[in-house]
Amino acid sequence: MNTTALIRPAWTPATIALMVIGFMVFWPLGFAMLAYIIWGDRLDGFKR
């Protein structure tokens, strides 16, 4: 079984869709998703 994350910090269709939905629902969620996409690979807690 593949253990890669479904929502990884990269520009994938899933992360872009979540970012757009986050902006439509509550704009800070969109900014949080944008920050995760841009700087998520630098966070040690998300690396396995």
C-alpha cells in the first residue's frame, strides 16, 4: 500500500481546490492552505 499523503504541500488539483473552497468559506482558511502549499515542505512535522 502506498503511504504518501493525499494532501501534500504541492500544487496539486486537490490542494488548489481546497484553497479555493477555503477562500470562499472563510478567507483565513484560504490563506492557511496557501501557506501550507508554499511553505509546507519546510515544516518538519509533516515529513515522515
